[in-house]
Amino acid sequence: MDSRRASEPEPGPGKTQYVWWRDARLLMLVPGLVWAGNAIVARAVVSSVPPIGLAFWRWAIAAAVVAPFAMPHVRRDLRVMLIHWPVMVLLAALGISFFNSALYVAAHTTTALNIVMLQVSAPVLVVLASYLVFRDTITGAQALGIVLSLIGALTLITHGDWHVLSEFQFNAGDIWMLTACAVYALYTALLRLRPNVHPLSFLFASFVIGAGLLLPFYAVETWHGQAMPLSIESVLAILYVAVFASAIGYFAFNRCVELLGANTAGLSIYLTPVFGTVLAILLLGERPQIYHAVGIALIGAGIILAARRRA
């Protein structure tokens, strides 16, 4: 059955439309690329930007960025989204409000290494959530692909030295990160329940609802002396997470879930350390090592293997 939604236009002949409509394995590159900077930004501004404030302004500005493109579709789809408001609120609460807020809180209370190491649990938790909620099972190829990608991600994270895993020390911030990963997994599994509306309508409404749910918590955070500072650092951080990690990243990720299913699309999280590695080599002058090639090759092979049947 065609995975396109009834309210979406037919794909055109251009390469961009082809990637968007058909080649989800290429589309999976987008979330991994833009999300690679999300945890880095959160750690970079940890001393000056409060976590709930960062999350609130991220979604508020992302909604403003998407609005000009989404409004023609929102006017048409508003009635359908209002009818399905419980699902809209649930998805926004999980994937927009709580997930990213928990990640930013974790960035204040644990190390960057712990955050990245715990993130690799997310695709496995997606499979578990899909089974628990919908009794979805995976094929042998998908299972092998997940295992290969997991090994590749850990190879990059540990720099090829697996003894690093034995030095992992669990702390309070890690609970926030694990909870964030579990919520991300549930959001990904439940995306199939979203209303049959245009992707931009769904994206804009999710951002608005997510920011609205965070507003009272942002007010409490501000009231208790953690006001959002107006500085170049904070503005640049918010702009990055709003435009790239939110508007672009979620737009592409939602479509990947629609084309490939939650279990395979969830593997895009393993591309985050891949792009982090590539950016470090290109921009920071880090020297390529054998473990870089091994890790990236394993992740690539795993994703291709897991996505092959559905693609």
C-alpha cells in the first residue's frame, strides 16, 4: 500500500521530490546531521542558558519558522486536527515538550560522553515500544541491522576502546537521559496514529502545542531566578536548535517513520555520532583513525540492511 497520505500532493519529477517521497534511506541522513549539533549546543550553553527556557524558545521559534509554509495547509487541516486533539497533544507532549526538555536537563547534570552513550539505547527502545504497543515484530535482517549499527555507534563513541564502557559511572543526569530516550521511542512508535493531514500542518501544530505545554514550566523556571539571558551565545544556540534540529530535523524524521516504519527510522539516531565524527575531522582538524572507518561502515551497513526490505 502506498505510504503517502491522502492530503499530500503527488510527487513531482524533480530529484528533491524523489528523495522526499521515495528514497527514505537518503532522507535518514538529514536528522542525523542536524541532531549531531543538538547535544553539543546544549552542553556548550549549559552554564548560561536554562534548560526549560532553551526548550521553550526552541519550539516557539521553530513554529514561527514553519508558519509561512504551513499556514495554507493548516487552514485546510485545522478541523481534522481539532477532532484528533488528544493524539496531537499526546505526540507533542512526548516528542516535543518532554523529550528535549529532559535532554537539556540531562546536559546540566551529566557528561557529554554519558549523553551520547545513553542515546544509543533509543533505537532499541523504539523496537521495544513498537512491540509493546502494537505487537510489531522485526525481521532477522532488521535485527542484524540494529545490532551492527549499535556496535558501530559504540565504536565511534569509545574511539575503538571498549574498556571505556567499564568506566561508565551512572548519575542522576543519566536517569533524565534514559527517560528522554524512552519517551523518544514511544513518540516514534506512536507517530502512526497522527491525523491524516499535511506534514507541515502536523509539524506546525506539534511545535505550537509543545511550546504551549512548556510555557508554565518556563514561567516557573524564570520566576525562580533562571531567566533566559539575551546574548549572542543564547540567540545563536536557540536559532540552531529551532531551525535545524527542530524544523528541518523533525520534518525529515517524521517522513522517514512514515516510509520505513518506526523501527527502521529510529536508526537515524546512530547517524548522529557519524556526522559528529565527520564534522570533527573537517572543522576541528581531528585526524581520521581506523576506528572511524570501522564505526561508520558498520552503521552504514546496518541501516542499509534494516531499511532494505521496506525500501
